[in-house]
Amino acid sequence: MGTQKAIEVADAALEQVNTIRSSIGSTQNQLASTINNLSSSQINSYASESTIRDIDLAEESMNMSRMDTLLKARTFAAAQANASQKNVMELLGL
């Protein structure tokens, strides 16, 4: 009967070990999944940040072009105004 008791104790211990291994395996899988999700989130964050920087740069380039166009238009308008005044003065003989 002592041998039977030893086998029962060993079976119970083996069952506990299997339960613990199963729990550890499940936790390991959950951690691996979490790591993969975090890696994907990090990559997406970097991509989003890059897109935002690209948009900011494009917006600033657009503003610079707009200001350059306005400056050229003002310069042209001033030149035309000065030319018109000069033409009037020449017509008046002044």
C-alpha cells in the first residue's frame, strides 16, 4: 500500500506542476501579445509624428510662398504707382 500512496502523491504533484506550467505558458503568451501590441503602437506613433512634422513643414512652406507672392505683388503695385506718378509729372511738364 505504501507504493500506491507514493504513486498518488507523485500524480498529484505532477498535476500541480502541469497546472502551474499551463498558467505560466498562458501568462507568457499574454506578455508576448502585449509586447507585440506595444511595438505596433510605437511604430504607429512614430509614423503619426512623422506625418505631423511633414504637414507642419508643408504648411510653413505654403505660408512662405504666400508671403513671397504678397511681397512681390506689393512691390509691383508700388512700382506701378511710382511709374504712374512719373508719367503724370512728365505729361504736366514737371
